[in-house]
Amino acid sequence: MNPSADSGPTPTTEQPPEFIERRVHQRERRSITLRTFLQSLFTPRRRSGRRARDQDLPVDLHEPYLLFLSIVMLILSVADAFLTVTLMTDGAQETNPLLAFVLNEHPRLFAVVKIALTGLGVVVLVALSRTRLFKIVRAAAFLQGLAVAYFALVAYEAWLVRSMFLSQL
């Protein structure tokens, strides 16, 4: 029997190696911030989350149908602005208080503000297309439903304009 092996480790005069301090960031790196959106504009990298629980997080590269939906929404916004102004010449009123204010105070900015607000909303919904809104529905599905509702609104306004012109004949 070897007495040194049975008695455990032998005391040494050497100093133990110093521990390297591990720096842990206090903020969550995967949190969604304005920096996340800006960085993803210029250096898109993520196509999907790395872990199963990350599948609902925003990504940088989006599905092509979202571009189609975005363009459709902007075209519908232009049509809505045109039809709204046409209907207002016959006595209709804008029901959106913000746009009604812009239309009354700065009528030349009406279409710009309307399209800019729609465009901003579409950009945010596309950027967050994989996340769940209200923990119920993905933002992409919400955008699809919004496009259908917007199409219905434009169709209703077109019907009103048509009936307005037919009543004048």
C-alpha cells in the first residue's frame, strides 16, 4: 500500500490558479429593443430561432408573401385615401379623429399621413410576424386578416362612391 495514495491529496506550497472573473450582462440579450430592429435592417441573419422556445421571436429574413401583403396594404391605403376624399366632397366625414384633424387643418398632408401611418403599422407587423399578438395569434395571421378587412373597407367605399355618382345622374 502506498501511504500517499490513501491519505488523500498532499498539501502543496503552490498557489491555486486564479479564477477568471465571468462577466454576465445584466440585461437579457434576446430582448426586443429598437436596436434589434435597426440592426436587423442592415445585417439580417436570423431565419428562425435556434431553440424550440425561440420560434416565436422576431427574425431578420421574412417569408416572401409578407412583401406581397405589405404592398397590397399600401395600395389599399392609397385607394382608401382617394375614396375618402371623394366621399368627403359629397358630405361624408372622416371617422378617425387623428386623420380628421389632419384633414381639417392640413388637407394637403392627409394622404401622406394616412399612408405613413399604414406603412408604419405594416412594417411593425412584418418585423414581428412570428411573434404572437396578445399571446393568441401570430402577427402574420393578424396582417392577413387586416388586409382582408382593409379590402372590405375599400370595396364598401367604392360602392358608396358608385351609388353617389348614380344618384347624381
